[in-house]
Amino acid sequence: MNNNRRRNFRGRQQKNNFVRRRNGSNSASVFNSNGNINFNRNGSMNNSHNVEKTMQKFQQLAKDAQSNGDPVLAQNYLQHADHYLRRLNELLSKKDGFIDRNKAEDKSTPEETFLEKKLS
């Protein structure tokens, strides 16, 4: 048949994690990434709603694994849920501290600032 005909070779694109250098000012920042570009970009660990949903997902997975008779997998999911619970508590405490700081700044009246300046 066509066994004698030479096939055109078309090389495959590289599918490894190597990031090619881009022309532009952001080329240095591309190389400083740790491979979690999409994960960091969407801020999933900084949004308390997303962290809470992820925690609930792992709790539900743990319940399902326990009901299926797999205590090791259930414990694994519970450890993941515990991690997200700690992260949620950290985010909420930062948020509360930020709100408390703003309220304290808003409560200062002109009389208080006058007295502070006079005493110092």
C-alpha cells in the first residue's frame, strides 16, 4: 500500500510543568510560582465561604465513608475537615480583629483626640 510513503512527523507539545519564558515584565514572577497558580489565583483559601463549604464537604465524605464501613478513610476525611476548620477560625478571627480595629477608629471623637494631643 503506502508503506513506502514518508510520514510527516509532527512533534507533540511538552506536557510537563516547565514554564516557558514569556516576553514581558511579568516573566520573572512566572518563574517564582510554586505550581499552584490556579489555586492561589482564585483566593480559595482566603474566602471564608469557600473554606466553610470545603470543610462541610469533607465532613459529609467522612460520614459517607463511615456508613460504608471504611473507618480509615473516614478518619482521613475528618483530618481534612479539621484542617479547614482551623483555617476558617483563623480567617474569622482576622476578620473580627479588622472589624474591631475599624470600630475603635470610628469611635474616637474630636474631644478624645483633643485630649490625647493635649496630654502628650
